Amino acid sequence: MFALLSSSLFLFSFALAVLITFSIVRGSRSSYVPATSTVLRSFSIRTEPGSEPYIHVVGRHKGILAWILSSLNIENKVELKVTEKDWSLRNASLSGMHVEYVPLKNVSASVCGYQRSRIALFFSVFFALVSLETLAEALPGIGTILTAKSEFIRESTAGDLSAVLGRLLLWTLLCGIALLVYITSKRVAFGVRANGVTGIVFKRSLIENKVIDLADAERATALMNHLFSSAVYGVPISQVPRGGAPQTPSSDSRTPWGWIAAASYLGLACLTVGLAWYGRGITVDVTTQPVGAPIFEDGAYRGSTTKDASVIELAKTTREAHSFSSELEGYAPIKETVRVGGLLTTQNVVLRLTPLTFPLTLYTSPAGAHVTLDGRDAGTSDASGKLVIPDVEHGSHQFTVSSAGYESKAGQIEIYSGPRNLSIVLVNEAQAAQEAAQAHQQEVNAHLDRAHMFFRQGQYQQALDECNAALALDPTNAAAVSLKNQIEQTRKILGQ
């Protein structure tokens, strides 16, 4: 919250400073030279005798609206002409037109010069000093990144350094803007003095891309002085001695510096973004198979996966080799060393735990019995009745053993540690049927024995219930039928 408030105050102060600077620079332009301010469209000088006008300057009023009106061929221009006899200035706009005419004999002096904004220069120097101070603040962090052996220290330092470099980029941008304002605030004046100053002030046109510097204005002024001398002394201009007029520079040495400044800004911006990206570290998403296993990073517990949260997110992980481990009951512990980082911002790590397995040995009787485990074919026991299932996973398993002529047998076995042995004996079907018949007859006899006991004790109803139970198992049992009839006759005699 404090960082957000500080950033908001800084941006507000920056915007206020820009507005104040623009207003002051904009308002002070009118004090450069008391003349009509224009945006230059053409500037021509002719030195041959009789090629009038000798000086011809055409401009438009400044501003986007004036440019639109000029593009629509609406009257909105300023035109200055100098001939052998006179000096004239025509100023036309939407509000009307004004023409000034001055004979060259009445001109007392020529005017030529330029001015720049001192306030913009002050701001550029101020922002440059603040940039140097911020750069001094960033130097220790740069040294730490270059010399630190710990990746954690390097990344944390890079995060702090990116904020400092961000401020450095902002201050240098402000310095560049102020310096650009200072350079573009140059206004070249060209005019005459005759009961006051009359002329024009023009600047470089960014839209029309017309560049006329002070040297061109001085050449025009030198030509105008010859015309003044010709008009005052009444001699042809060809007979007036010429002085050395300034020459236009052959090249502009500022162009390479512009490319250097642009490359510096771009490099600083890329460095700031790169350090900010590097300082945030990398986010590692760790999953386990199966879910429910705990996750350890470099020995520290980071959480456990669940069905609802199958991914553990490890934010701000340093770009180096990390050890990821996990363990779960019934599975072999796993530990992997993973190199995270590179150009990634998010990396996935999957820990696949291998289930523990143990051998299960079955001894079947008879031999050659078929075995299934958890519904899958596990094999057939050999001639000795032995079957080895080598890799049975940790946990509880269902088995079935079957053989022709024998009753199948199903059951459950639990394997949690070490190998297991299990003996299974199948019962012959004929023997099983005989044993079942014997068991059935024994149950019938048991009911009859209890019925006789209750009859002797005079508990006729209980005796009758036992007879019915025996008949339910064997309806044709003669002993049960005879005993039942005897019990019913006795109850009739006793009137029950």
C-alpha cells in the first residue's frame, strides 16, 4: 500500500512538473522577439540582380488547427518579401488580413538572431543531476549481482535494482524530454527596424519538415544589408561591395548523438525489464502421481497434493538446481534434482512415485490350479502346486483359485511388507457333495433329537416346531412324520 501511494504521488508530481514546464516555456516564447511567430513552409534567397523578390519567406500560423486550415487551402499564412525597393509582410488568418510595407530607405537596422528556453535548460540539468544520483544508488547493486555467489542474493538484488533502474530510466527520459524541449524551443528571428521592429520568428516545422537555421537567416540579413545600401545611396546593387556572408554548415553533427541517446534509452529500458523479470524468480508447479503425497523442496516441506489441489505452486524459486522429494506409504521414496530457470517464467515438475512390490508364492492342492489376482490372470501352479507372482503391489488384493473337478476358492490377502506365502487346498466336487449330504442329514437328525427331547419333557409345541424344521429339510423323512403324528394325537387327548 505504501509503495502504491508513493508511486501515485510520484506520477502526480511528474505530471504537474511537465505541465508547469510546458506552460512556462509556452508562455515565454512571445518574449523572444516582438514579431509574428510562424511555422516555416519555404525560405528562398536570390542573389542575382533583377531576380525579385530577393528574399521570400512563407510560413503558417502555429498549431494543429492552423496546419489543418493550410491543408484545406484556407487563408492562413504569413508571407515576407524583400525587393530592391521595399520590405513587405502579409499576415492573413481567419480573423482577417494585415499588410505591412516599409520602403528600404526608411529601414534603420536589420534584425537577426535566435533564442532558446532557459527554463527548459534548467529542467534538463536538474533531471540530469537526479539521474546521476540515482545511478550512484544503483552501482552497489550492480556490483552485488556481478560478484555474489548465491543465486538467491543475486535475484533479490536484481528485483531491488530493477526498481532503481526504473527510476533512473524515468529521470533520464525526463532529462531527454527537457533537453528536446530546449533544442526545439529555438526560434530564429528575421526582420527590420523602422519605427519599431517588424519581422517574423520561425521555428523548425516537424510536419512540413522544413529546416532553416540561423546561418540562412544571417545570409538573408547580409543580402538585405546590400539592398539597404543600394536604396540609401541610390546605386545599383551590383555596385555595392559584398562582405563575407556566413555559410550553411555542410553537415549536422547532432544526428549520431540522437541515435546514441535512443540506443541508450532502449538499452536501459531492456536492462530494467530484464532485471525485473530475473528478480521475480520462477514459479515451479509441482505435482505428484499419485496425489496425496507430501512435497519437499531442498529438504523443506512445501505442502501435499490432494484431489482438489493437485498442484503445489512454489513462487519466486531461484534459477538454479533444486532437490524435490516425496514419499508415501506403499510407494518407494523419490528424490529428483531439477535445474529450473532459463528463459522460463513457469516450470512444471512431476514426481512419479513407484509402488512398492513384493513376491507372492501360492501352494495349491491340487497342482495345476488356475489363479487370478484382482480379476487378472496370474498363472497356473506347476506340478508341485507352486506358483510365484513376482511383483504384487503393496495393499489388499482379491484372489481366486480354480481347478477342474474341484470347487473354486476365493479370498483376500494383504501385503504390506516383505514376501508372502499362501497355501490353498481345493475340495473335490464329489467329496464336497457327499460332505454336504452328510451335513444335511446331520442337521435333520439334530432337529429330530431336539423334538424327542421336548416331547419327553411335555413341551409339545416346541417338539412340533422341531419336527416341522426337520420336514422342511427332508419332507420324506419317515421318523419326522411319525413323531409329528404322535405329538398331534397326544395334544388332542390332552385337549390342547
